[in-house]
Amino acid sequence: MLTVDKVRKVFGATTVLDGVDLRIRPGEVVSVLGSSGSGKSTLIRCINGLERLDGGRITVDEFDVSKPRELAEARKRSGTVFQLFNLYPHMTAVENVMLAPVEVLKRPRREAEAQARAILASVGLSPRADAYPAQLSGGQRQRVGLARALAMEPRYLLLDEVTSALDPEMTAEVLAILGELARGGTTMLFVTHEIEFARRISDRIVFLDAGRLLVDLPTVEFFSPAGGLANPRIAQFLSKMH
Ligand code: ADP
Ligand code: MG
């Protein structure tokens, strides 16, 4: 289980995360919705141990991200894909994907390469495995980013607006793969503005507003008039998104 307990994060005078509680059990898909600036990326960065917490605790399968000795284990279990692809430009797709398995997991290169090619095939990139990032479309690059995260066989996949830099066609390509992963039982924390897609694939939806987690509801309840929609802030957010 991934647990976020009463997490606080402050930047200067701004409280960016204000007592956030969240639990993600194996197999669950949880989407995080919220306006720009509500703290979604900061939450992902905190789970990655990229930000020091000002309060509370985050554990990934019991490994506490605030404890230097446990952070590496916690990170191995949570694969992250960000909005921008951050691929190494001087490495091909397959080299990008096999890098961490070789460097971090100490896999033999040949084995890592075979695995990387299999994962690239699973995201529809077999024919582009030996291309460099500059030779790939945005949607293809983001699929390499996803393959790179999957190559570490994470227990939890953290996705931070992975389609927001893509045009609609490329967005559809990437969402199709995320949909397959979700149906295949991959555990996901999915930060997104793709409301309709989130509605289809999520077990639960949480809504962040100015650093507070306003609701954490099963998807059907989130979108029901007596559930999430009864919250004026959420109703306003959803009406602007359509
Ligand atoms: P979201 O991903 O929901 O758009 P963010 O987590 O990126 O929101 O940001 C939440 C708030 O924290 C914003 O007000 C943002 O300006 C602020 N913030 C994020 N990172 C930093 C930082 N490194 N230093 C100062 N303020 C930051
Ligand atoms: Mg963000």
C-alpha cells in the first residue's frame, strides 16, 4: 500500500499541501483532479522524495520516503512519468528504457535490452525502438517515457499530466495504453485533466483544492449529484472543464 498521512508542504508563505491523507491499495486506479496550482505535482514530488515534507508521513510498501535509508526502496516501487518526457536525447528509445534496469537493478545488458524491447512492443513502439527522441513524435516520446517507468516493474505508477503537452491524437494514443494498463491491474495514481477518461478507468477520484484534499470518493459517487457534485467547488471545476 502507498500511504500519505497528514502531509504538509510549505513553500515560503504558501501552504501547498495542507494535511493530505491518501491511501492507494494494490490494483487500484486513483485519479487526482484539481485546478492548476492546487498542489497535484507537489504531491507526486513528495511521494518521490523529491521534496522534503514539512509534516506528516509518506510510505510506499512500508518504506518511508523521508528516511534516507528507505528512500531508494520506496523509489524502486513507484515509477513516475511526468508531463515532459525527460528522455536522454543522445540515447535511442531502447537505450533510454534499459538504462535504469542496468544502472539501478544491475541487470545484465542483454537481458535488460530484451526486456526493454518487449516493453516498447507493448506500448506499440517496436518499429521505433532504435530511434532517437528527436526522431519521435510527442506521443511516441511519452510512450517511451511510460516504457521507461514500466521497465523498473514498479508496484505503483505515478502519472503527472502525462498527456497535457500532447495534441488530441497523441493524447488518445497514450490514454489507450494507460487504459490497457489499468484494466490489466496496474496500480496507478493518475494526475490528469482528462476527466472523462479518469471517470472510465478510476476506482476512486480525489479532488485537491488549494492543498486540501476536499473529497476522496468512489468514481460513481464523485460524479453523482449527491456525492462530489454536491460540493460547489467541485461542481464549478467540472463545469469549467466541459
Ligand atoms: P499543480 O500541479 O496542481 O498545478 P503544483 O504542485 O505545481 O500545482 O503547485 C502548487 C503550488 O505550489 C503553486 O502555487 C506553485 O506555485 C507552488 N510551488 C510549486 N513548486 C514550488 C517551488 N519549488 N517553490 C515555490 N513554490 C512552488
Ligand atoms: Mg502540475
